Amino acid sequence: MAKESSESGSLMDQLGLDKLKSSLGEYVSGWGENLVQRGVDKLNDVAEQASNGGGAAGEAAKEGAEELAEGESPAKAALSAATTGVKEKAKDVFGGGGGSEAAER
């Protein structure tokens, strides 16, 4: 029986699993890229909406979207966005960063 399989190719070759494995890998890769792009698009939408109102949330969303667009990991983009949000909120609370808002207070 082993002699038969060596003459006609391996079981993997006979079943075409290499092609299936390759196709599955391409599908998963494409799905992942699509997922990341949808996340970037969503963050851009949120950033645009928030920037129309201004404030810390808009700056944070904008920073996160930029990080994702540059190919950074979602975790790093979220951390960057959170850091920017805290910084902008602190500016709002303590009047830092100059600008017209600080002058009005």
C-alpha cells in the first residue's frame, strides 16, 4: 500500500490540500486587510464628526486614525489616541496651549 502512494504522489498532493491551504491563507489575509481598512474608515468618520465640534475627542480620534492609516497596530493606535485625548482634555481644563479658548476664560 505504501508503494502505491509513493508512485502516485503523496496523499497531500492527491487531495489538493496545498492549494486549499494557499487559498485559505489569501482569503484570511484579504479579510484582515479589509477589516483594518474598515476600522480606519470608521475612525476617520468619527474624527471628522468630532473635529466639527472640536475638543479632545476629535483630536484623539484623528490621532488614532492617522496611526492606523500609517500601518500601526490597533492597540498602538488606541494608546496614541487615548494619550492625545488626555493631553487635549488637560489643555481644556487647565487652559494650556494658548489659543483663543484660553484667552476667553
